[in-house]
Amino acid sequence: MSRIFVTGMGIVSALGEGKELNRIALMQGNTGIGKTSYLQTRYADLPLGEVKLSTEEILCRLNRKEPGMTRTALLAFLALNESIRDSSLSEQGLGSEQTALIGANTVGGICLTDELYRDSNSSEKGSPYLFSYDCGSVSLFLQSYFKIGGIVSSINTACSSSANAIMYGARLISSGLAGRAIVGGCDSLAKFTINGFNALHILSDEPCRPFDQQRKGLNLGEGAAFLVLEKEELCRGKKIYARVSGYGNSNDAFHASSLSENGEGPFLAMKQALFKAGLEPGEINFINAHGTGTENNDEVESRAMIRLFGTVPPFASTKASTGHTLGAAGAIEAVFSIQNIYHGEFYPGLRFGEPISGIGLIPLTEYLKLETNPNHIMSNSFGFGGNCTSLIFSKV
């Protein structure tokens, strides 16, 4: 069976546009969380991870007009475009039936709910926002714009969406249904999701503190990231960032928005990923934790890591830098995990002060440059409804 390599990456987040700006911000311990400049919401004082580009600025980069275009799709465009250029994919390669596109999001066109509602009450001709409201509209736009010729699909499993897109793309390649898969996810800030998370009482009124005893909740963010996965035979002469070596998915099946106390879903997802990669727990060098900063998630993920690893390897959550980007989180954090391997460095979790009572785990709090590049990085993404996914990336 062919090995699966990552040959291209693209990202936009509250830390900046492009993988290098994001990397520099993580190295310097910067955060993109703060007050919003573009989104108008009645919760204006809540800290959020907003991309520092207006929708109009991104629209100007398209060379054609798209009716009903959403900010979600535009963020995806930026990240996918970078990943394609990074992998040096030609128009012929993109148009091949062997090139799949697996996108993911949770917000989709919900960010334009107000516009759709306005049209439904004022227009008899329908609304351009009706088509873009569906989460699959983002992948269809990307397929059309970049003329991608193979399998196209969209995944929505809440916060594990783009991690599952990466897993599904790898499985398409492994099964021979694709030779290459462009995989990732996107989400934009929206009043709909802010109001919903606020109703759950899990939004923090200050920048979040993952794995800290005094954590108060999460900060929502926005962004997008895509990876180009290719089977080994297509990678001759190409730059290779890392290998997709393991993945696992499970369902906690406990509660719509909480994980079980013993973390059965996270435990099984991590265990399955290790089995797929053929690794022992002690071979994982670093964990990019899901680490939302909520009371339930951080304690449950901690218990699951202790249960599986015993002595937990170095870990941290980059959501303290980007905010929780929902359906984009798995792909954004996959980019960070691959950069851990490629550049030989670990990025810190921010604002940690005191371990969770009865747990005692302490995340990495300072940037760490390694003498040798790590061999294996695990990235966790746990979604509402109990959908839990773990990915493992390995040095080539």
C-alpha cells in the first residue's frame, strides 16, 4: 500500500494569512483573539478570533463575480489557493479524475442568515443566498473555481469536521479511489453560532485559558486550512512536509454538547489512530490537544490522555491563539502539527497558570526549538454529538 504524503498546505486564521505568518505568530506567542472589526454583533465585548481581512478585500481577489458568495467560502478560497500553489499543482493535475476535494465546515452560509431572511421578506425572485446557505456550497464553489475533476464531498461533524475530511481523503487514496486529495475545512464567525454558543454558557468573556483551573470557556474564531495529500508514486521530486500515518474516529454517544466523564470517545479515537500508525503511546512526541478551554472538554481530554498514555507527552492547545474555529479547527491544527515536524519545534499554549484540580497536567507554555525533528505528532479534534477524531502525522 502506498504511503500518503503532505505536499502542500494553506491556511488563514486570526493569526494571519499564510502558513509562514501563522508559524511566526505561534513562535512569538502571539494571539489573534480580541474585539472584532468586521462582524457586527450585540455581543461586541466578547473576545473572538477574527481574520484581519474584510470580506470585500477577499472578494477583490476573485477574478469573477459569484452571487451569494459567503465569507466562509472566501476564507476557504484563500487557504485552498495557497495549498495548490505550495504543492505546484497544474491545471491538468487539478482536473484529473484522480484529484479529490474533501471540504468541511459547520457554519457554511449561515453567516448570511440575515441577508437570506431579508430577501425572503422583500423579494419575489428568491435570494442568491439560498444556494450558498447549504454547507456543501463551499466545496461546490471550490470545485467550480479550481476545476477539480475527481470526487468532491463535504463533511459536517461539528468541531471534528475537517479532521474527518483529512481522514476521509487519506482513505480515498488508500483504497485506490483517488491518487491525490485536497482536504481541509473552513468556517467564518457568524451571529448564529455566537448566539448559540452563548446560550450554552460556554463562551468566555476573556481570552481563553485551555487546561487551566480558572478556565471560563472558549473563544470562537474563524479561518480555513487545506492540505494536499498524495500517494507516494505522485511525489517524486516534490517537497514533502510529513506523512499521514494514523487516524481514528469514534463517537462518545453521551450528550449533544458534552463528553462523558471518562472520555471514552477521545480515548478510543487516540487509541485507533495509534493502532493505524502501528505506534506505541510512548512514540508520540507531542499532542496538539483539542483544548477548547471549557470546563468539560479540558478535564475529559486530560483524563483520556492520562488513561491512554500514562505519562502524557508534551501537549498544548493552539486555540488560545486562534480561537475555536469549529469546522476549520482540525485542518488548521493539522497544519500546525505538520509544521512541528517539518521545522522541529513545538508551539506553546497561552495564559496557563494553574493545573486542573485532581488532574495535574501542565501544557507546554513556552516555544520550544528542538535539536532533532520529532517523529510523530498527534492532533485531536472532538466535536459536538460526541464525534471524536485523532490524526497522527509522521516524519518522512
